[in-house]
Amino acid sequence: SGINAEYGTSVCPCPSPFVQLPAALLYAGSNTTVNFPSSLIMMHEDCSTKGIQDAAVRQLLVGYKSFIVLSTLVGDTLILLGSLRYGAIRLHKILVTFIRYMALADLLLTVFSVGPGAASLAANGWILGDTPCYISYVVNASCEAVIAQLVSALALTKTLIVRYPLRALHFSSRAAHLAVCIMWICSLSIPLAAITRDVDGVYFSCAVYNCAYECSSWSELGNSVFDISVGLTVVVTLLVTVVSSVVLIVLARRVAERYPRGLQWQGVLTVVLTASAHILASLPLVSYFIASFYNDQLGLVPEYLLVMFRYGWNVALLGAVINFYIVTLTLPSFREFLGSGLRAIAAHPPQLQRVPQIRTEGDSSSDHEDDISE
């Protein structure tokens, strides 16, 4: 399997989805040990023996991650530019705020995690140094958590807007910024707490060609408390997203049946497709965690689990790129910006006209998709 190294052994008992530990997760539920020096500044695995040996597969993954990097950099930059300067996303102001922060988190994840991962695949090892490895781990873990929470907040907020349209007129974007600030604080606390507990635990993992965390020095109680807290966060976030999306679809259909012209579907489709896409992108990785947790009963071979983990990890990266395509697909105002707005930017940057946006106390108008409900 290429996991063991020629160092003193230490057991890694902390299979937490936010503290990314590919080697330990690979053997969750077993007594397999992962070997590291007892004292080190930073340990990087040797991918010539532990990584993907097929050069064609690595090249394929480099192309895949390069596509994600290019699409995310262009797409999410256009989302931020169009929504902040030209009013190109005509939804409720809170939804627009969440979409902007999702675009920002996608950009950070791409620059500090996906991009370095592509470079590591091309070089078949980590070449960027120790400090970028710490940054990559922290950004990856925190941005993934923030994006998941933003998707949940997006689905829940849209459901409340459709159910209580009059109250939604008074929803404040300041509250949305505060909520996102809390999300960032909570999400950053997880990897920072891990590094504070053991700064030497960060290392480059050849399982996914990214920086991860190894927590063999943690006590059993510390691992249990940490895993339970993270596990509850994941479960609650997923449940809120799924339940809110289902309720949103039911409410939207009832409103559309009672008031055929009272609800436009652009915003509903944007939220439901975003939630569905992120859930589907995370399913392979969730399947891996379930399989590794019950590996004693399933008896899966380590090589199969490794393939599951690599596949799930790479599929989950699609969550960083789908935001732009969904917004483009569902919102005519954004497509208008991409068509006429970008041509104007290319031809006459200083003379570009702002896309008209009606502003009221609750951001409601005839162009708004959140006009009426029961």
C-alpha cells in the first residue's frame, strides 16, 4: 500500500473529516499504524513509492485540477465582479451575500489547495515548502467547512423567504455578514486548534497529493471529543441542507399552484441546484468515511479504500467550480451581464454602464423572484 515509512511507529486514531488524515482514515477501524519520526519540523511522504505510480493517471488528474482552477478563477471572479459592481445577480440581498462568500471561499480553496495539488501531481511530490503546506491545510479545511455551511444557509434562507415573503422584506444583509463571520471563525478554529495541539502534525500526503494532518500524539479523549464535535457539525449541516431544499421545493410548488404568476423560479432553481450539486459531489467521500468506519465488518482491502478516498476527494473538488455554471444557467440577469456587460468591458472599460437594479427597503420588485407566498 505504500503507507509505512522507515521511522518509529505511532498510531493515528483520529478519522475526522475536517482534520484530513488520509493515511489514518484509510485504515480506520483497524490496528494499522502510520509511521512518522518522533520529532520533526515537517514530514512529507515520498510519492515515488507511496503515490500514484501511473504517470498517465497523474497527468489526467493534473488536467482535471487545471480545469477546476481555470474555471473557478474565471467564473467566481465574474460572480464577484458582476454582483458587487454591476448588480448582475438579481436575488434577495441575503442570497446574493451568501453567493458572494461562496465565490470567495471557492477562490481561496482553488488558489491554496487545488492549484498546489495540481503542481504536486505534476512533480509527483510537494515542492512548495513547509509554510505553504500549513497554509494549504488550514485553507482547505476551513473553506470546505465554510462552503458547506453557506450552502445550508442558502437553502434555509430561501425557504424562509418563500414561506414568509413580507418578513423577508426586512431581512438585513448585515445579519448575513455577521452569520458568515461566525461561520469563518468556527471553521478556522478546527484546523487551527489541531495545529496548536501539535504543530508537527501537518504533512504532505501522497494519498491525495495535498497537505493533511496526522494526530498520533492526541489522547483518546481528545480524539473522541474532537471527532464527535466535527461529526455533529457535518451531520447537522447536511440535514439542514437536505430538509431545507425539500421543504423549499414543496413550498414553491404550492405557491406556484395558488398564485401562478406570483413566484418566479429563478431563485428557487439556483438554490436547489446549488444544494443538490454540493450534496452529490460529497457523496463519494461520505461513502468512503462510512466504509472506513465499518471496515472491521466489511473487510475491505486497503487498496480499495485508498481508491475510494482518492476518487471521493477529487469528485468533491467539483463543488468549487459548479457555482458559476449554476448561476449562469438559472439567472437571466447574470447571462445578460456575461453577454453585453463583458463586451462593453472589453470595448470601453471606463464607459461600462451599470446594470439597473431596483432597490427598496426589502429588495423586492417585479424582477424579484421572492414576491409572494402564502
